[in-house]
Amino acid sequence: MPKTFKAFIFIFITVFITACTNFFFQPSKKLVVDPAQLGIEYKSIYFDSTDNLNLHGWWFPAQDEARALVLYLHGNAQNISTHSSAVHWLTHHQYDVFIFDYRGYGLSEGTPELDMIIQDIQQAYAYTNKLIKSENKLFVIGHSLGASMGIYSIANRPDGIDGAIFISPFSDYQKITQHALAGSWLTWALQWPLSYTINNDYSPLNYVQKLPPIPLLYLYSEADEVIPPAQVKALFKNSKQPKSLAIIQGTHNRLFDIQGNRDIILKHLNQWLDQ
């Protein structure tokens, strides 16, 4: 094995082990778009983390009288400026929408760490309960890492949430690490030893049975190149009723661009309003 290749492998392993679960986070600090530039009504909101950091989010009011509020938990990369389009369209259907950045993302202070981001999500739940009208329901939509963290956080804070949609969640931090490492010849042989360096305390599969008895919807795509459908199905299987599972179309980062997928999301939200 060439010395340069050995050196690369050594550096890769060192960085990987040091990062632990934090390698999941790929934040960007720069907001690439201001909703006002697109003629979108919004309010910039700051709220406190448990360790007194400023966390930042955007509030999009419903374009007609709001029937419910949707809190969106975005995926692992970039920030709210690139994720808000995934759910802003719900404002056309009488839903208020709140999306926020985890610590270290966008204008939120701090450095991304899994255990503290879980707490940030808990703080977001508490904050949205202050924003929502008393007669309206609160629904959570999470995508990818946001969905997986949402499962753990809702299981450990079941009050005040009336339904949740988990889009392409992975079931286990170590298993998804193995899956990612297996995708390259360079890291294939390292998938097992390196995956076990990952903190799996927040594994969604260990907490889905603790989710409250609220309606749950799991969505997956056979074309998803990031999250294996089997992991989504495992979460669904181990969840309690009431629950639903549906197949959607598209690749991992294009799921919200497809009208048929949006129709499935909206259909279930509207059904939950009447329950």
C-alpha cells in the first residue's frame, strides 16, 4: 500500500473517530436568500437554547386563516434558506410554518453537537407552543436527519404535538454510517470498525415505541440514494398505532419538489385536523 494512501487512511480514521456523531452535521452559515426578495411574507425569530445561545428561525404565516402550525426539522446540510421551500407551500393551504436552524447553522449560534441539537429541538417545541393559537394543532414534519432526531425528541417530549410526518428517516446512527461507508471502495472495509465509534444513544429505532399515540406518517422513496427504504420500514413496523406508511417518488433532496408527494403530505395533515 503506498505511503500516501496509508497516510490518507490514518487521517480519515482519526478525523472520523474524533468527530463521532458530529460528522452528520454539514452546516452553512450564509443565508443564500431572503424570503422578502421573493415577495414572501415572513418574520425572523430568535429564541434561547438551554445553554443561552441565540437560535434563529423563520415564521411563515398562512395566507388565509391558519388552521394549524407546522414545525419543520430540516436535514443535515446548509440552513433554513435552502430548506424553507420544502414546506413554505403549506402556507397556501391554511398552515402557519415555522422552520429554525440548529445551533451552528445559519444565524444560530454555537457548534453542532447531537445531544445539544436534540435539546434545541425541544426548545423549538416549547417556543412554537407559545406561538400557536390555543385552538390550533401543532404538527411536526422532519426530513432525513431532522426526521430521525424528531423521533427521539417527540418520544421524550410527547405533550403538545398532534401529529408527525417522518420523511426518509434513518433507523440507527451506526447502521446509516455503515451504509454510507459501504458506498465507496475507499471506505468499504472500514464500515464496521468506524460505525461503532458513533454514539447510538439517540437511535430512533430504540424510541419509536415510546412515541405518543398521535397519528404518524412515514414516507420513503425507492429512488432515495441516501436512506435505505428498509430503515424507514423498520421504524414504521416498530411504531404503535395510529400510523401510516406511504411510498413517494424522487431522490433524497428532491422529494418536496414533486407535486404528488406534496399531495400525500397535505392529505394526511388535513385528515388529522378533523380527528
